Amino acid sequence: MRLRPGLGPALGLSLVLVGVGSACSVLGGEDDTDPADDLATELAASLSQHTLGDLPLTTEEQRDAFTELVTPLDDLPVAVSVSSVDTTEEEGWADVGLSWSWQVADGQTWAYDTTVRLTAAGDAWSVDWTPEALASDLVEGDTLGLRTLTPDRGDITGADGAVLVTERPVLRYGLDKTKVEGAQVARSARRIARILDVDPASYVERAEAMGAEAFVEAVVLREDDAKQVLPAFRRVPGALAVNDSLPLAPSREFAAALLGRVGAATEDVVEDSGGAIVPGDEVGLSGLQARYDEQLRGVPGTAVVARGADDRLRTLFEAPATDGTPLATTIDPALQDKAELALADVGPASAIVAIRPSDGAVLATANGPGAAGADLADTGQYAPGSTFKVVSSLALLRSGMEPGDRVPCPATTVVDGRSFKNYDDYPAAAIGDITFTQAVANSCNTAFISQVDRLADGDLAAAAAALGLGVDHDLGFPVYFGQVPPPETETGAAADLIGQGTVLASPFAMATVAASVAAGRTVLPTLLPEHQVEQVQPEVPLTKGEATRLRGLVRAVVDTGSGRFLLDVPGVTGAKTGTAEYGEPDAAGNLPTHAWMIAIRGDLAVAVFVGTGVSGSQTAGPVLESFLR
């Protein structure tokens, strides 16, 4: 629970007077001018404004005591009405029944009745205010407050309901300033920062600036990570580790960029929430946690509490919290773990995406450590290199090309003054007049470029759309589906055919291409089953015959081409390697290259990307093989 000043602006609600019988008067009569009735009416109106105003009181101290008691509730709208006035003129007093109705939270009303005594001295009446008049179980010395009841955050689940993100134990490491003072604050803060690998200067500055009783948090660690720092940390004066829990995935790396993280609300989040989030709230800060924060976070509750002189806390009213709703995904925990493990030792930026072709379910989306926290798997924008030849093959098949047709595959070819060549380790035996199937299997650049004149404007983009590339859909999370813009030059058209030029794709997009080939239709990937998406149908859909011939071409890559190393991986029925130049040339004039590979195994389509590598087969290939084993 967290102490909080209130929920919203106070409302001046209208006074409701109910006529009741009393010893000497009844409210509501036209000739009723009883002074006790009048004072009761004024009292209810003032209380509806959270004040005793300038009403006459038996002692002035009562006014200050009321103000101090009710101030923590100032932001709660309240309506107070008089339910009865029981006047005994002979004894000089009247008991006034008050009906209270506090709006504690949306749809939650704290309603109750109390009694306050009015006393008379001659013709002058005054209010004998006591804490019981505000709430019947309040006594002298009590204080009031509001506490926020934090809802349980909804889990993020995966395939078959497996829990991916849930509350897991953590330790909050920091400095307890109640245990140190003077120069020791800076000395301890500096030692803690070095042990926990945080910036010493900024942590020391923060520790010195905070109050004498503050806990200055340095870092939050999972229990397993915490074991490595405990011995040295414990020896620092004032060092304190506080047990807590946070919504976390099974490991730090597990789909981290996609799932996102939860933490203390930033100033911007608080400001943009319109009062729904207050400082100290834990909210989603990135990924799915941020996008679906409202659903996952739930609705806080509120409790009105009283603290007695003995410091014991009592709950007077509670508007319960509404727990967050889980978010379902299609992620398969076992496959996601395999993807993370396959990328764990890859230095450059890297990613793996796996999709189930039969229903489009996204089973894994992982980024290697070189991605530095970015979601390159889903939103990276890179030239796909020869993996794009699957798309080019479909365009050429539609132009009348057959798998057995022979095409020229020279070592180099020139288009509009620009020379194109095959990749460095292209097999010499595959140079010359070869079949289109061989050109795909060995990934002959020059063979594809030789056929550029077979394609009309838009043919390549149409083929890409039929395989799910270049057509945006809102899948409920950020995704880059790629682009195949019209080429502006002959050289550009030639480069596009081999996945260079202006063609771009993400690993997610290339996994979609592989899935569409496997399924024999344009696959619409699905990560969030409850997020409804209307598929944008391609103008020229993929036919069964086209898909059959494409599967034959990618099968040849495994049987006789650049993916032969996958022959000993059970179940692989197709693949395509890819290498794409990018960036600036080195001293020898050589450009760095992206390494790609896509593959199909049963009802699984996979794309692997490594930001910098030798080639698709040599760099992305071993990563793919590790994932598939």
C-alpha cells in the first residue's frame, strides 16, 4: 500500500434535507425557524465543502482539530445531509443526525451516518464537534489517510497458456541513510556504486541530496544475479538489500525487447496519464508491457484508514483494486529459449524469428546481445540479400520461367555501367549455363540479374506481397514488413532482384516469406491471438502451383546448394542463404556484409540475421543449425 493524498477534485454537492420527527421540531416546514435546525443545515453544507467554516463551535480548538483530521480527505468529493434534528430545549441541546456519502473511487461510495450535538447558551447555538461526528469509530488522537491498494499486474502468457512474465522475486540494492551520516554517506555510496556497476558520481550526488531517512536505490537485481554481489555489498556501512518482486520473464534475455519491462513511472508517463498514474506507480515502460499497460496494470483501489495514538492502523472503508488482465501471446517458451541460446555468443547484432506456417503463430522472436536492447528481430530494416531471391523466383515464375529452364551464370555481369558478381565463395563448377533451379540452389546473382528484363514494373512488389513482404498490418506490436519500392534506374532494378538496391526487410518479414512458401498462401503472422487483424489480401495471391514450385527451389538449396550443411538436420525441407553488402568499404575496397538464412522444417519457418558476417551459409547458417537441433 502507498499513502496518497486523494483521488480527484472535491465536488460541492447539493445538500439534501430529510424531514424527520424530533422532540420539538421538524425540518422542512414553511414556518420552521428553529435555530437548531438552521445551524444543522449550515453544518451539513459546510461539511460538504470539507470545512467547519465560521460556524459557532463550543471551543475554537475544535475547528483546528477538524481541519487537521479531514485534510487528508480533501480531494474526495462528499455530500452531507441532515437526517434528523432531535431538540431538547429544556436541557439546551440537540442531536443532529448526519448522512455522509464519500466518493472514494469510481463507482465506490463510502456511506454512513453519524450524530453531532448542538448546544445552546440562551438563544445562541453552537456545534460541539468531536471526531465521532466525522466517523463513528474515530476517537481523539486519531489521524486519517488514504492508501492506494495496488492491483496484481496481469501476467503475459505464451503458447498453451504458459506463463512468460509474472511476479518474480528481486532484491533492491541501495543505501540506508539511517545507518550512516556525514562523510560516510558519500564513502558508502561510492563503494556501493562500484560493486553494483552504476555510475559512482551520479549515485553519490543522489545519495547526498536525499533525506536523512531515505533509502537510496542503486539497482534492482534478480535473485540469481544478486548472489554475485552479496558478499562485497554486505561489508559496506549502510548497504541494504530489500526483498521485493517485479513482473519478469524467466530470464533477463527472454524476448526482452518484445515483452518490455516494468518500472517506476517516469514524469512523462505520470503527466500523460491524466491522473490515473501517480509518482511511485509501477508501469510498463517498453515493449508489450508499455503498449498494454492499462490492461495489465488493472485499476488501483483505495482505503480510508485511521491511525491511532498507539500507531495502530485501522481500515474504515475499502474500495478494492481490480487486478490486471493477462495478455496472451503465441510465444513458445522452449523455442524462445533455443533462439536465445543460439544467439548468446554472436557478437554482432543478430536476431531469430520463428513462425508456424499453418496458422501464422509467432513462436519465437529473439535478439542477440549485439542488438543492445533494440528489437531488430521485428523492426530491423536491412537489405535481405539473396534470401529475397525467393520473392524474385516467384516473380520470374509468373513471367513464364520454369525451374528447368537454363539461364546464364557468368562470374560477373554489367548493368548500365555497374558490375555485379557472385559472392566470394560461389562454387566455380556452377558457373556457366545452368538451370533456374541450380541458380537458386547456389544463389547465382548474375543469373537472376540476366532475367531483369522479363519483369514489368510492379511485378517484384506483387510477388513480395503474395509472400507477405511489403504490406503493413497492425499486429498489435511494432513490426516492419519491409519494402519493395519501384526502382529508379536499371542498376537499381538489377540490384533489387538479388535483395539489394532499395529492397529492405526485417527478420520478421523474411520469416513470413518462408512461412508463406511453406503454407502455400500469404501468411498473416499472429503474436497476440486476442488482437483482431483484417488481412490486406495481395492483388495477385499465391497459388498452390506457384507454392509447389517455390518449395522445390528451396529444397534444392538444401539438397545440392548453399544449404547442404542442413542435410543432417532432421526434417528441413527448404532453405535460402543470403548475403547483403552495406556501409562503407574498407581499405581494400570491400564492403561489410549482412548474413541471412531462412529455412522450413515441417510446420516451422525460421529467419536468422547476423548484422556483420562472412556469408549466409558461413555466419547465419551455424546459428540456424543450432536453433533447429
